[in-house]
Amino acid sequence: MSNPALQDLIAQTRATLETIAGQYGPAVFASSLAAEDMVLTDMILRDKLPITIFTLETGRLHAETLGMLDRIRQTYGYDVTPYRPEPAAVDSYVAQHGRNGFYDSVELRKECCRIRKIEPLNRALAGNTSWVTGQRRAQSVTRAALDVQEADPAHDMVKFNPLADWSEEDVWEYLRANQVPYNPLHDKGFPSIGCEPCTRAVEPGEDVRAGRWWWENPDSKECGLHVVDGKLIRIKSQAAPGA
């Protein structure tokens, strides 16, 4: 890889992951199985770091996204742990609002996200000291203030965003240089991928997360995984040791 700036970013990110594994364990990585998360997956598994990788299998993911579980197993010999929503909660929501009731209001969309993503996330994080995400500042206006290390008072743990400084170009240069498998939806105009009914391809020049919950205003486009008390906040942020 001939890009010195990216080489520095990679070194910083690897150092951050090593710090997490060595000083903030037990640690888990919440992977959406998208491009950014495959960068971290590759680093964690190549370096054999003791960071458990899990994904939120909402029951509404694209077939291509689910297929990434097999591709990770085939490439790295690792089984990503899926966390699924409680069936009774899903059934109750569907009975009251319909399977696609999330289109009707932001409140109903967030309730669907709570059932399918937030509650399973809480189970996945329980008993751990820190968690890792693939969030980047450049992804959207809601992530512009992102830091590498943050306090997460909602879960009483430390949260790390090792790719906060990475650009879209950095992500793809890393994936291609290291022959990392990635979701084929990225080649079909999906830079950001969530549940199938809530994600569309983006047009040239659109924000990378424009395809997520496209019927809403940009400042509401978070599912709640990174929200505390109804607000997207950054508290007690600081640079990660070694970053």
C-alpha cells in the first residue's frame, strides 16, 4: 500500500484495537457487516485480538448482508454471533402497526428499531467493559462530532469508534489492498446498508447515508443505537490511548 497517510491511519487504528483488547476487555465489536465494519473485522481477526464480533440480525436484512456471515466464516474461519429480536415483541408490533408500520411516523420507525436493534444490542453488550463500532465522522451530519473514544453512560461502559478519522476512500483502499470480502450491495449504489425496507440505493452526489430511512429528515437518521435519552450526544470524549 503506497498511501503514507492511510498507512498512518491503519497503524493508529490497530494501536487503538490493541489498547481496547489489552486494557478495556472484555470487549465486543458491533458489526453491521458493511464496508467499514469489514475493515475492523479484518484487523481484529488477522491480529487474533480477543474482541468478540457480533451482528444484529433484525429479521429484515438483505440476503446479501446475511451472506456476509458465510463469507467471513469462509475467509477467516470465524463465526460472527447473531443477536435477534424477541419474537413476542416483533409479533406485537406487527399486530398493532403492520409489518411496515415504520413508514407511518418517526416514532413508529424508532419503535421498530428499538425492538429489532436496541433491545438485542443491550443483550449483546451486557457483561462487557467496552464496545467497538465502525462509525465515521464523514458518514452523516449526525456523526460529525464523533470521537475515537467516548463514555457510554447508557450502557455504563466505554465506546470506541476506531475509524472516526477515516474517509470513504480510505475504507475502500484498505479493502481492495487487503482483498477483504465486502457486501455486494456496495457495488449496487448502497454505501450505507441497514434493513432491506429501510435502505435504498443513493444517487450520485448524495450523502452516503441518504439511502437510510430516506423518507425522514437528515437530522433524525439514527436508529437509536448511538442515542442517549432521546438525543444523539457525545459525552466525555477523548482520544484513545495509542491513537
